[in-house]
Amino acid sequence: MPILERARFTCPELASVGADQGFAAERVWNGVAELGITAFVPPQRTMLAADGVPKTDAQHAAHAARQRCKTPPGIWAYTRRMADAEGGVAELKNEHGLHRARCRGTSLFHVQLLLASTALNVKRLTSRTDAASGQAAGPATARHQAEQAGADAIGVDHGATIHLSDRRAGHSPIVHATATAWTIALSMN
């Protein structure tokens, strides 16, 4: 449960989690419930009663978990997990070398995971159509608009680089590495 406690710290409004059958266990369902989080973790077939009537506490928990996963929020959690997480995990394994650990030890594997996640995120960012325009993501801020207006007023080509030695009559020097701005947000899983 430490990972859920870290997730709750990052996202206090965390209400539910979804995982595959590999995480199915009575202790997992109970531990998540103690944190006040709904667990959409389907049980494995062997956890359910053979005749469909649960007899033990573990079978009751598995039956309840199966019913939770069949609700609309459970179906939504499954869909989001398949769309968001599983594709990224498969790509990391198949194309970024995470099918095996390159170094021994948890900390070194963590570094390998972070580097592979960074490579995947940068690759996805560069493949976006709006990334080719060279504009920052999101709406332009008032400061950015003012800088653009000031550059337009002195006849700056937005694709050009302006150096300190570039002075025009009546204008102070402007320093711009380029008029292209990049904002990169990385999600390291």
C-alpha cells in the first residue's frame, strides 16, 4: 500500500484505483478499502467459488470485487487503464529496453525506468502536430503577447535570433535565444 499512500499525497482527491488480475488478493482489496479508495481489481477465476456461491471471506471479497468491476465506474476504470497505462507499458518493454533490467539493484533499475519513461514522453511530445509549430503548449500569456508585440514593433522575424549587438534607433537591445518556445512536461511512471 505504500504506492497508494504516495499517490494519495500527490493527488489527495484520489477515489479509485484500477489494476489487472495480477494484483487481485483479499489483503489488497481490504487494504485499499481501509484507505477509503475504491479498488477496481478483478479477481482471478480460481478465487471465485466453483458453484458461484461464495463460502469463505476470500470468496466473498472476490465476488464483491467482480461486481465492482462490472459497474459503470469499474468499466470506465478498465477502459482508462487499457488506453493509458497498458499501451505505455508495452511500448516501454518492446521499444525502450525495459523487457529486462540492464543493471542489478532497485535503484539502478529505477534510473533505467526513469530514462526510458523520459524517452517515451519526449518521443510522444515530438510526434504531436502542434509541436512542429514551435509554439508553447496552451494559450499565450499576457507577458508572451507583450513580448511578441514588442518584437513585431521593431520588425523582428519570429524565426530569427536576436543578439545583444542588434540595436535599432530608439530601442534597447532585446535578448531572445529564438522566438520558439518549448514547454515539456514529463510524466515518469
